Amino acid sequence: MSNISAAQVKELREKTGLGLMDCKKALEGSDGDLDLAIEELRKTSGIKASKKSGRSAADGLIGIKTFEGQSFMVEINCETDFVARDDSFISFTQDVLESLSSSPDKSLEDLLADGVEEKREKLVQKLGENIVVRRVAKSDRDADLSGVYLHSNNKIGTIISLKGGNQEVAKDIAMHAAATDPMAISSSDIPQAVIDKEREIYKAQSEETGKPADIVEKMIEGKIKKFVSEVSLTEQDFVKDPSINISSLLKDNNASIVGFVRFEVGEGIEVEKVDFASEVMSQVKS
């Protein structure tokens, strides 16, 4: 059967952690039956039971490196913190980072095709967990310099790209962004849809007070203004000196932010929640 969709291959790959071609062949051999394909891969590739291999890979590490003036960051995911602390997993994270920094123009897909995917597959077999090279990031090439910060747990990392300024300021702002998790560089960068959604929530909350409409509108606008200042990097109070904000820090150092990236391991990944009591009971009944 050759009528196998990319979505089917992607789903099987996420469940097993195996390569695209292996997953495609298994699906073709099972006429598109996902469960049969998993069983076949268990026989031929030694993967773990499908329940384990289908778990969410929401743990892992962030890796950061600055090379020849440009900064690079990767997020590699696994299922458990135990594997995230394994030397071979840490080594693989550094290998991906090296591949990225030595070929800065390559996309994640290019890196996977250029040897990273093969290493990942071998690591899956060795450690018995689903492992995902989730995303990569680079500092802005138009910047004069970049600053990086990697938290001590290796699970939060940031890159800040500056015009002007100096290395100390760039590093300070990178550390600040790691702590505060801003949504955008400035208020003008926040999507209108996000502001409209917040306004809708604040309106519902304020109307319950029973106050006059003009007062309610002022309350809403006050909350919107506070929200924007809290999620805009340049408007946030500087964590090392709350008496100034990031905008003032930049102005004092003749600098401007042209880009920032913040990674936190597992953010946005839906984690499968297992009710172990129900699972045991179902097995007893069966």
C-alpha cells in the first residue's frame, strides 16, 4: 500500500521515536493500521511497548552556544528527568548544538537529514524513551552582539540580540527575560487578538461589580495597560534593579533590542496524565 499520508507517518514516529522511513515501511506493511505497525516495529526494532513509547516527551534539556559572534539554542525532549540527566542524552544535546553552530544556515529539517536523525534513533534504542529534537534558534544576524542565559537546571534559556550596547547589558537582559517570560519586545509587538481576548475577560470581570459603564470602561483600560506592561520586555521593571525598566536600561547604554528568543523545556506540550489506579483495575478486569 503506497497511499500512506504524512500525518500517519508523523503520528507513528511520535509514538515510537523511530525514523521516518522505518515508520513509512511499517505502515505500508500494515495497510495503514497504526497498532499493527507498532507491533511490527516492536519485533524488528526492539522498541518498548506502545503505551510507553507513546508517552509525551515533555522533559529534556536546553543547550546554548555562542560561536563566531552568533548565538545558538536547541531544545531536546525526552520523557523523564532521569533520561535528561543521562550522560549520553547530554552528549547528544551538545552534538546537535555543534551541528547547528557549524552550519548556521541549516534548518532543523536539514540538520536531521544530515546525521542528527540517525544519532537520535540510536539514542532512542539505547535509552528506551521517545526523544525529540524539538526546536532550534539563532541570534539575529543584523545585531551588533548577542547575550545568552542558561538557567542552572538547563531547562530555561534565552538569546537577546542587540544593536549597540555591550556584552554585560545583553547578558543581563537575557537573564531578565528568562525570569519574566515576556510575550513581546514592546507593546506594539503584542498581537491585537491577544489584547482583545484580555479585554473580553476583563470586561466580564468588571461588569460583575455593578458599577456604572464609564467606571467599568476605565477599570478595563487600567487592566489592559497593566497587562501590556507586564508582558512587554521593554516595559518590564529590570529584575536586578526594579527602580528602572528595561527601556531605561537600553537608553542608558545606547542599545535597542532587535530580537529575543526564550525556550523553556516542555512549554506548550500536552502531557499525558495517567490514572494508574484505573489502569491497574482495567488490567485486573481483563
